[in-house]
Amino acid sequence: MTTRYALASLAALLLLAACDEPHENDIVTPGDTAFPQADIDRQRMRWGKLTGEEGLTLGGADEDGGTGGHNPLGVNSFLWRATLDTLAFMPLASADPFGGVILTDWYEDPESPGERFKVNALILDRNLRASSLKINVFRQQKNKAGSWADAPVDAAMARKLEDAVLTRARQMRVQQLGA
């Protein structure tokens, strides 16, 4: 019984010893960098931020005039925004700006019922060029049983979407340079 009290007393003393009175040099003044830091601040200093020191930016041009925009991501910001603008008429299923993947859900045009489309867009590079963009189009038709079945897609449809995205991205780039 006495060992239990002795251990409890020792633990209480250790806890009290850990609670230190604030000292004069613990007071933080503006511009002071030698102040005590919280654990999370020490971790940030040691490891850095996930998005880099400058944070996350999706627009803007590089200081050297590059086409990628001031962008710590692996994709071109103009292509990213242009793809979202071009596919805005379709319901969005998923958009990953870090990986450059945009997935739409099925879209059925009211003017042609019984046929629906889905688009997967991949932005592969930080450069504003045609090889940085890949769009896949999927098509389904409703069969007589009322269920959806895969149907062939005209290869020109994906190319037309890619051209529309590239045109919009170039317009955005020119607008930014002119502003």
C-alpha cells in the first residue's frame, strides 16, 4: 500500500516539476524569432509545408515568363482551369488538382435521349502544349431492355474537346499577359 502512495507521490512531483513558471525571456515580442515554439511550429520548421514555402497557387505566370504559371503543382494551371471551364456543362465526379485528373459523371443531352457521355481529362505536364493534355470520351446507349450499354465513340470527339480546352487555355494565358 505504501509503495502505491510512494509511486503516486513521485508521479505528482514529476508533474509539478514539469510545470515551470514563465521567465522573462519567454515573453514574445514582435519580430522575435527566439521564442519558445509549439510542437507543430517545430515540426513545420524541421519538415516544411506540404505545398512548399510559398503555399498553393493555381494561377499566374512564372517570373521567367514560363507557361506553367507560378504553380507548385505538377500540372499547368491554365490547362486545369480551361478544362474545368470547357467541361462545366457536365456533372463533375472528381477533380484532383495535384494529379491533374478531372472525371465527369454521365451526361445525357436532353436533345438526344437514350445516349450519354462521360469524360476523363488528364493534364500530364506543367507546359501549355497539346501533348500536356489527354481526354478520353466514353459513350453509352440505352438498349431495348432499358439498360445502358457501351457504344463506340468517334475519335474526333476527344480531339475536338482537347482543341477547345487548348484554345481556352491560350485565351486565359493571353488575358493574363495583357492585364
